[in-house]
Amino acid sequence: MPLSMCQIGSTVILKDFMLSPELINRLYCLGMIKGAFIKVISVEYNGPMTIELLGSKIALGYDIISNIQVVTSKYHS
């Protein structure tokens, strides 16, 4: 499912990207790698989403979050 469909407070696992190689590289530099745990902090309808990743908060636009695939996490809070 795309990250854009996740609700506030949910923790998911990054599965895949459908973005340009340049953007994927920038996200990798932030620690956004396959298998990373992402917690959704806030989200606006068709707008930016704030996530927590490795203890840092990052805001991402809708065009980006709609092209990041995630799976739900049952074991991480």
C-alpha cells in the first residue's frame, strides 16, 4: 500500500520506492531504506506528511508519499 494511505500513529515498514533514482538516493541519505520502520506523525489530505524515521521528523510531499510502498508492522510501536 502507498505511504499516503497510512493514518496518524501507524508504524509501517518501507517496502519499495517508485521514484526517480535521484530522489531515491536523497531519501537513502536520510536513512529511508527498505525495511526501515516509519511512524506517521501527521498528514494533510493530499498534502504533506510528517513521519518519524530513526528518531528524526521528516516532512514529505504527497507526490513522494504516494510513490513509497509500505507494509503494516505488527511488532513495532
